[in-house]
Amino acid sequence: MKLYQKLFQEMLAKHEPLFARFKEVHDQYVKNPDTVKAEFNKTGAEVLEVIRKYENQLVGSTERSQYSKFSTQLSEKFWSGVRQLFPRIDFVGVK
């Protein structure tokens, strides 16, 4: 298993209640965005904070090394896993 996949699985496991709650709100948001928008943004902000923490942990060491040109690709792979699980994650905070 690649490092970004391992970190992604670790993130989901350590913060399982938060991601489970966000999955419920996310699914409701897909069906009817107007009714759950406030809860989606609130819970989504917490989720984004956790995701960014793990993303920084993933690419932080590569940015300072000889592999810095690969950090963007690594980040994109990590986010593709997030977007696969939560397709509307990019709508958090959008007015």
C-alpha cells in the first residue's frame, strides 16, 4: 500500500465519527442542498481541517527534499481519494 493510501486510511480510522457524520450530511446535501447547507458547511469545515492536516503531513517532508517536484502529484492522489468518497467536498463554504 502506498504512503498516501495508508495515510488516507489512517485519517478515516482515527476520525471515524466525524467522517461518518459528514457522510450522512454529504448524502443529504447531494439530494437537497438548500435544507442542509448550514450543517454541511459546519461539519465540512471540521473535515477539511482534518484532511489538510493529513495532507500537510503527507507532503511536508517531500517539499523540503529532493522529491519536491512530486509533492503536487502526491497531494492530488490524496485528494482524489477524498473526492471519490465525498464528491461534493469542494462545495464546503461556497455561498
